[in-house]
Amino acid sequence: MSTNDLKMINVMIDSQPVSIPENTSILDAAKMLSIDIPTLCHHEDLCVAGNCRVCMVEVKGSRTLQASCATPVAENMEIYTNSRLVRTARKHVIELLLSEHRGDCLRCYRNGSCELQALANEYRIDQGVFIDLHKADQVDISSPAIQKDDSKCIRCQRCVRACTELQSVSALCVAHKGADMKITTFWDKALAYVVCTNCGQCVTHCPTGSLTERNYVEDVWDAIYDPTKHVVVQTAPAIRVSIGEEVGMEPGQRVTQKLVTALRRLGFDSVLDTDFTADLTIIEEGHELIHRLTKALRDKEDVSLPMITSCSPGWIKYVEHEFSDHLEHLSTCKSPQQMFGPLAKTYYAEKIGVDPKDMVVVSIMPCTAKKFEATRPEMMASGLRDVDYVLTTRELGLMLRQAGINFQNLEDGEYDSILGKSTGAGAIFGATGGVMEAALRTAYEVVTGKEIPFENLRVTPVRGLDGVKEATVKIEGTLNKYNFLEGAELRVAIGHGLTNARKIMNQLEKGESPYHFIEIMACPGGCIGGGGQPIPTTDQIRLKRTAAIYDEDEKMQLRKSHENPEIKAIYDDFLEKPLGHKSHELLHTTYVKREKN
């Protein structure tokens, strides 16, 4: 329905007339007049809840104050967002929330970025008028990825709605009523023992410090300061378009070269790029797809199709819990992070003359689930733990502030060689559809000997924030060894957010999946919307980060993974060939069937 088809109604907000579409909330109507009504339980990603009552406004003729997020406007409604009654009520609501909230702000990880703290400052709540009711709950640190502190919870339920609506997981829920109400898990178990995918969407949607990532900043500082250690850092594709937000820049700024310089200033011995192993993932995964298609379509063998990507650890843990009878559909390729680890502690360590036992591998990731992934027992292909520490974008931002680095004034730097050169295909891994697009660029060319027939390599059907996207690529002029594909159509699908993943997997479970290849990312928008990214993250911000990712791709000299000279070199010098013995040993993995509850 176009704007012209909508019924428009007239209202007055703070004595200002405005004409707006019917069914618009008072909160959104006020935004049209640049009036900011404070909220805590509201988030544009989530359904309306009206739990916190901070957004109350006065409506002429109404007996009580109304929650602006949950109240639609009506014809000739007169609304007051800043009357004495409204301000007094809001202040008391904030005071009540603070009375149940452990107020150790100076020691809190969210100090300076806590929404409750910001409102307390705005309303000048410098001393409590209500007695302190917060409970000294234990902090749940059972998970290597996410920390839960109930004493800081304001029971807004944003985390519950994120887990249920965005991710279709429901690891978090509401228990009990009234003063005993709390946000908890199934049977009140620790996070490590429930169906939690570690995606971190609860963390990015939490307004306080109740849910945070497990912080390993001090461990990394200790490694950097240890003169016996050679500390290697790898940076994920999405970091280069989001770390700027942590240092005061607008969303969607590409800062790749400044990021390299900043990491050297922090003291890392080698600054390398996860985009390199994203390119490597494409080579291995692309050949795995071709191998499965060859077996299924040419040789008529029973092979698991569609093949599904495996580079999102939140998605992997989700499918291990929820669809464990279909693990054979997953690509056996490790994620780029976990391909990087064993290569750093074997190939790279040998090249630079460092004992792998003296090497510490640190990842900078947009993802909290990567922390869990690094601890999986399967991830010791080098004979040691392949990735020692995983930091989120937010944790890197903290390190930059601790080091007093003026990020925006840094000179440009370049990644170190051997595991540092990448292509545009590696860069677009950071956005939903990027893995698929990168894979198609290489797989199509490997099969046909021709460049993929999309303008400027842009496979636009796989781009964007639609929940499930589909595309069909017609294979023409194929090489003889792949002649089963002559004139065939390769059908692909892309899903992001685990609610959309469930739709795709339900289709597969019923035997109705029409696809050959599927990409799934756990987080909305893909890695650019990951659980470790700067807060806030909204669709508007996701789109800006995504645009920057694609801009990074188009500015690069090389844009197809198989054209990366360092990828060619590592096969010539070390791996020998895609899907070879050494590749399987270091770059491929297995999966675990987990309980649903």
C-alpha cells in the first residue's frame, strides 16, 4: 500500500499540528516532529511490549498516562510529551527501576553505553527515594560467549523477544510474577546447558549490563606484554565497516587501513586478515559443492543436497540442537576464523620461524558465538588450541580507548603478507548473501571457464535484508568434466536470522527443498549485525554497514577468491589441492548432535 492510499489523521503533539497515517503509534508520530520520547523496552527490531512505562505521555481527556509505544494516534488527539505530570511520572519510573538495579556503574562493562544510566543522568536522579531492592544474584559465566547478571536486569524483556522473535530459539524466558518475576532459562539452568546458540542478539538488544559478552581484553593485554609470545591478530570482514562506530564515527565508514595501523599500535606482532581465509573457504567450499553436484547429478550417487554453508557458529550450534538429523547437509568446511587458526600455527609459524607453542592467535570478530566456536574440542587441528582468544568489535573499541589511540588521525597501514592478502569476495562475507555471491563468482568460473554473467560481478538477487532470498544461475558452456551441468540451473537460497533458518530447514525436513546450495547466517543482516557489533544495531545501521562492505569489494583490485596470489601460493607450498589430505586435516570439521532441551 502506498502512502497515498493510507488514511491520514490529524493530531496535536505539544501544540504542534501533524497529519500522520492511521495506526501510527504516538512514539512514531512524535519522531515525525523531531520529539524524542525516552524508551527502554522498545526496540525497532522487536514487537511492541509496553513493559517499562518510561515512554508515558499525557493524552487530553484520558484518565491515565498512556504508553506512547503501544498507543495508536486517533483523530484530533491532543498529546503532551513533556508536561509536569509526564516528567514526574517518568522520573518515578526510572527511580523504581534503579531501586531494583545494582548500581555499580563505575565497574560495569556498559558504563557510558547503558540506556538506564543515560536516562538517570537526563532526569538528574542523584539519590534514591525508594529503598534498594536489588538482589545479589550470582553472575552466570558458564558460557564462554555470554555473561548474564540478573542484578542489573530491568525486566524489559527485550532479550526474550530477540531470542524468540528474531532467532526462534527461546533460550531465554520470563518466569514467576510480580516482585519475583525474572528473566531466566529452561528450568533455570546456566546458559551453557540450554539451547543457546551464543549468537548474542540478546546482548545487543539489552539496554543495560545484564547481558554482555564474556570479556577477554585483559588476557589479550597479558599476551601482548609477554615478551616470549608472538601474538597474531586476524580481523573479520565486518570489523572494517563497524569499528569506526566504537571511536565516534558514523555507521558505514570503511576504515580498513586505519584498523591495521591501530592494531600495530596496540602491540600485535603480526596483523593478518580473516578475509584471506574467507577466500580459502570459498575455494574449499566451492569444490565441495561441485564434488557433491558431480556425484549426485552426473554419477547418480546418493549425496546430501542441498549443501548448506558452515561459517556461522551460531547457525551451526542451532542446527546441532534443532535439526541434528540433517547435519550431513552442512559443508564440512570450518569457518574462516577456524581455518586461520591452524594455518597460523603450522604454515605461518614455520614461515616466520616461530614455535607454535609460543604463538597466540587472537580474532577480532563481530560475533559472540565465535568465542564458543574457538573452544570446541574439534578446533585443535594444529595440535594446540587453534584460536586462543576472540574479541568482539566492542572489546577492540575498549582496547583502543584504553591505549589512548586517536583512531581517526591514524595513517593508513597494510596487512602483513602470507595470510594477509584478500579479495573483494572475502570482504563481502560480512553481509548476508556475501558468502553465496563469493562462492558463485568462483564456482561458476571453475565449472565453465567463464566469468559469472552478472554486471560488474554483482549477484544482486542474493543481496539485501529480505529474510529469505532465492536466485537461479544458469550454467552454460561447461567444461567436459562437468558436462552434467550443461544448460542446467543452479538453485540457491539465502537466509539470515535463525527464524528464517527455521523456515528453510522445515522445508528441507519435509523433503520439499528445491535448492542445491543454501547460505545461512545466524544474525539479522549477517555478520554486520552480529552479536558483538557496536550498540545500537538497527536495520538502518545494518544497511549502512552492508553498503560499506560492498563498496570495499568494488574498490579492490581482485574480486574473486581463486585470483588471490597468496591462496595460490599456499596450495602450491603447503595444502597441495582443494579437498586434499592436508586440507581435510586442517580446514574441515565434523559436527555434534545436541539435545533440543
